[in-house]
Amino acid sequence: MADSPEGVPHAQEQLVLVSIPEMPDHLEQAGLRKLTTARIRQLAGTAAFPDPVYTRGRLRLWLWPAVEAYFRERRLNPGARTDLPGAGADAEKEADTDG
């Protein structure tokens, strides 16, 4: 006999919903860099961040697998200028190969 009724996923297969205050701990458990809630709120306002699956008032919930995938695929350029067009690591690589 199964541990759970047929059609009900096991605990590790269930969907995990997370709010922003829970995300830093989930990131750390997943082996990713732990960010502050303030930084996650900034990233959540960008178009690349996954859309929340539930919103009510100020509460927003996201599917953890989608958020984890976002942070795993997120490209970082520490120290690179992002305020100037054509600046950053890609522009430096092109400058090195032109000469």
C-alpha cells in the first residue's frame, strides 16, 4: 500500500511557494549565494524575474523552482559598468581582440 493516496504527490514532489522573506534561506539551501530581501525585492521588479503565481494585497508568492532557475541562470558582472552603453565585460573582450 502506498504512503500517500493515489494522485497526491509525495512531499519532495509538491510545489513549493515562497515569499521574498523566505527566499534568502531557500537560496542558501540550494547552494546559491544568499541575497538580502532588499536585493531580492529589487530583482523582483525587473522583467526577467518570474511572475508571482499568487498576489493578494502586499503578499506575493512565487514557485520556488522558477525562482531557483532564475538565480541559477542569472549572469553576474561584478565591477562592470552597466550605466554606459557598450560598457562591461563584453566590450572589454571585444577591445582586446580588435588590436
